[in-house]
Amino acid sequence: MTQTPISTRIDFDKTGIQWGTLNIPFSYNLSGWAQLQIPISTMARGEGPTVLLMAGNHGDEYPGQIAIMKLMKELNLDDISGRIIFIPAINIPAAKSATRLSPLDGKNLNRCFPGNAEGTVTEIMAHYLTHEIFPRVDVVIDLHTGGRGVYFYPCAHMHLVEDRAQLRRMAAATEAYNTDFSFLYADIAGKGLLPVEAENMGKTVVTTEMGGGEVTNA
């Protein structure tokens, strides 16, 4: 773990159910002492893998955000063996603004990894995920849609990683998502991607598309 300006009351090693926020101090024209609060919840019971379930990487992609919030309310602790970290809207400024990019710094969170603890708000978010969350988890599930401008046929997708054991785990997780359509990226579409950062750390990573076009049936 590294130094980060983000604080939280969540104890990631604690069993049971916790609700809280990731708190990022920042300043802007209306306040020199503002604080950005990102909702987060954890459920932990017994032995088992740790899964990060997140959405809102791009703020205008709402179905995944809604689905995670519903799951947070409906899932019982007795239903799990291991730990789930829920972050329904990691890019909360963009989610509140219905924009793909953060209105605070104009950055695309999914192009900011591994992040910068002394950077902009979006870069600080990426740094926290890279250094504080990813090391704690075994599986990363990042829910996306096409946002306002695109509709994606519901699917799961993954990258072609070099490690064969990791590739098999990712393929099994992608298949378990149980959509009619899934695919494998043979190349990487850009730099600073969240899934690539997690993959480079050996995590089982699945990314999904859940429609888009300002339409949701979540």
C-alpha cells in the first residue's frame, strides 16, 4: 500500500457488512475545502475469494450502477463465502453530471491508470484503485454500457493475457457472466486502462457491456 489522500472508515479486513465512502479532498472555485465522497460497501463471511464489483467508470453508463446498488441491498451475508467490495459509481462526479468524463478535470478514468496520488481527482481515484483496492482482490468485474451515444449488445469481454492460468480463469469468469455473446480482445485499445492495470497484477478481470444509449432496464 502507498500514501494516498483518500480516506475511508471501511475496514477491508473486517467481516460482516459495511457501508461507507471513499473521501477525496479537493478544491475548486466554490470551495477550497471540498470533499468528494464515493459510495462503497463490503460484505465478508468465511473463507473464499475477494471480488471487486464496480461500475460508473464512465459516468453516463447507468445500468451497471443501478444493478450494483440493487445487489448491495438484496444480497444476504449468508449468500457469500469470501468477500465482495462494491463500488457502484467510482466516477461519482461524472455520474452526477451524466457525462462520460469527469467534469472536475475533464479526464477519462479508464485512461488514467496507474494513477497519481498527487494528481487530479480522477488520477487520485485511479491511484487508489491500483494501490489500495486491486492488491486486496482476486477478481475485478467492471460493468460498462455504451453511455449516451452508443448501444452495445449485452456481452462480456476480456483481453488475451500471456499467463495461461490467468487466461483460463478469465475465460471461465467471462463464460460465467452468461451472456449470449462474449469476445476476446487480441490487442489493447489505448493506454491507461483499468482492466490492463488489474491484469498486469495477475487478477481475474471481466469487463461487461450492458446496453447504453440512455436506456436501462436494470
